[in-house]
Amino acid sequence: MPIPSAKSGVRYNDLRYGALTYEDIWKQLKPKRKVFSVYCHLDPDIRVCAHTNLPNDWKPIFGQMGAAQTHLYNQHVTEGDLFLFFGWFRQTHWDEKTEMLRYVTMAPNQHILYGYLQVGEVVTGDDVQKYPWHPHADSLHIGKKQNTMYLPTPYLCINGRKTELPGAGTFKFSKELVLTKEGMSRGKWDLPVCFQNVSISCHNKNSFKDGYFQSAPIGQEFVVEDKPEISDWALHLVEDNAEPYNIM
């Protein structure tokens, strides 16, 4: 669920998953809690069929600014690099009796990968206003420190291997997208062995514990050093789980 925006942005009621708007989903899962705001900060905006009123020139975009963008800049994130987006999730199911979405009883809280974007262009300064549907083109963000947009490549291409997949998109759920190690709290991750031999920003060798990886509690982005094993892992993960744009 996108974070709320106080004064502007896209409306929760103008975003949908299938027949439900995001506002519907929020009210069904949290009936006792009011929706935070009419508007939300939809970022990354990578799911074409989320929009009820899709701009004609829409394209996937990830925006960042301030300290978070400074971190990406200092880590030399640029064209060709791949973002893998993760969030905090809990399993739901459709209740046939009430015809409403419900949380699965006792389902764990987990960190799960939900989408990707390979950087094709980095946009800064006044140029962000070329993409007015994105929140980082809003007056609230214009002029802010290091306000930046990341636009995708036309097609995903890793290690010189061009695929038929678009440069950005969402994933259909599978267990290999779950970062949280089974039976542990969501910040304890089950990463492949190849991650133990590379640099991961905000972490060090002590982040690898006995049987799990302890992700940092603070930090929006963790930048992973590019190695052939890591690139191969990422490529297969996207190829196996990418959700076509026309999925509703």
C-alpha cells in the first residue's frame, strides 16, 4: 500500500487491483482504522494496470531525493543498474461468506520482493517536470535536495543478455521472492550463499549470522556489489517471476 500524501498525489480511490480500489482494500483489511489520506505517494510507480486513469505517456518511474538519493549517488547507482523493490507483506485471502479480503489468521509478517526497474535514464533538476503524473514532479518535491527520477530501459538486459521483458514491472508471488527466513522475524533474511562474498551497503560481514542475514533496520536502499553470480541470480529471479503488463 503506497504511503499517504497530505496534500497531493494520486488518489487511493484511483488505483486498483482487479475489481478493488486501493481504498477498498484498505477498508476491508483495516475496517476499524480510517484511511490515512485521500492521496498517496505512489513510488515506485511500476504497475501499469494500477491506474484507473492512466496518462497517455505513462512509463514506470522510481523517484528519490534527500539522504536516500545521496546514498544512491555515493554508491554510484546509474544507467544499467537494477532496482529490486521489497516491502512488508502479510498473506490475505478472499472470504467467500463476506465477499471481502481478509488477512490469513496467524500469517507471518514478511519482507518480499515485489518488482524491479533497470535504470535506463537518470533525470534530475527541471527535467523531472516532463513526467507530471509522478509524485517527484509535484510542487512539494520540485527544488528539493537531489530530487531524482529513475526511468527504465526499454528491455531488461543483464550481462549483455537482452531479454524480451520490459525494463520495469511487478512480480507475481512465488516463494523465491520471500526474503524473510521461514520461522523468523521479517528482518532476518535467507539470502543465497553468493551474497556472502560481496559488498552490501549499510551492512558488513557481521550481518551474516548463523543461518540468516540480519538486514539493517534503517535504510531505504541497500546497494549490492555487481558480481556475475549476483547478476545471474537477479536475472533468473526476474525472468521466473515477472508479471505481464496486462495482468489485472
